[in-house]
Amino acid sequence: MNALRTTAAAWLAGGILLAASGAAHAYPDGALSIDVDGSVCSNASVPVTVDAAGQDADFAVSFNGQTKTGSDGSTFSTTVTAPKVTSTKSVTLSATATYSDGTSNQTLSASAVVKVRDCADDDLAADDDDNGALPNTGGANIWWLVLGAGLVVAGGGAVATRRANA
């Protein structure tokens, strides 16, 4: 009887979680999102993608005195150029999307901060190794796999023993 109650409670809790999930409401209607790298090198080309959440719109992207416009449906992709700097500088990228909701024009706006840095002396900008492989800085993974497999086997043995004794 206890097992039946536990199973019913688990099904009820799962049903409530599924019914109350808010994934469909994660983003408000008409949200504008910007996809841009948060840190770029001085004087580099910076790819930008703006998404108007399914609304066909006219877009404008402004960055460091440059303005790029276009209307490519619900998304707009362009490239802007980062300013030439000698030390790290935060530059705001802003975007607007104007669309018609059937009765009037609506304008959405969003902004993102891009850190522009001087990469001339940056060790990250130069690839010093010739092999192209990533460094192994995490240690051996085999022991974690062996430990995990051992815990799974021990847990299965405990469940089997418990069921045999019940």
C-alpha cells in the first residue's frame, strides 16, 4: 500500500510540474534579442545578429558611430567594426526593430555592452603551439568513470538486496 501511495504521489507531482511549466511564457511577445560577442579585439569585424521574436521588421544597429540598417524578415545579421583602442573600453551596441502589429507601428529596442581590447600584445591572440590540440588541464577522466560505474553497481546491488529481503 505504501508503494502505491508513493507511486501515486510521484505521478501527481510530475503532472503538476508539467501542467505548471512556464516554458511557453519564457519570453514576452515582441522581445528583441542581440547576439554579439561580449569581448572583441581592437579594429576587428564584429558579427551581430538581431532577432525580433518572429516579427518581420525593419532593423537598425548602432555601434561606435556606425549605423547599419536592413529588413531581412524577423532576424537581421550585419557586421560592424570595433574602434581602435590602446586599453580596454566598453562600447554600447544598440538595436531597434520596427514592425506593424496590424493597427500601428511598434518599435522594440535592446542594447548590449561590448568590451573592446587591444590584442596586439595579447597572448590569447597568438597560437604558440603547433599541434592544434587542446591542453589536458583536467587530469585523468578514467578514474571518475570507474568511480561512477562502481557507484551504479553498488546502488543496483543495494536495491536487489533490499528487494530480496522484503
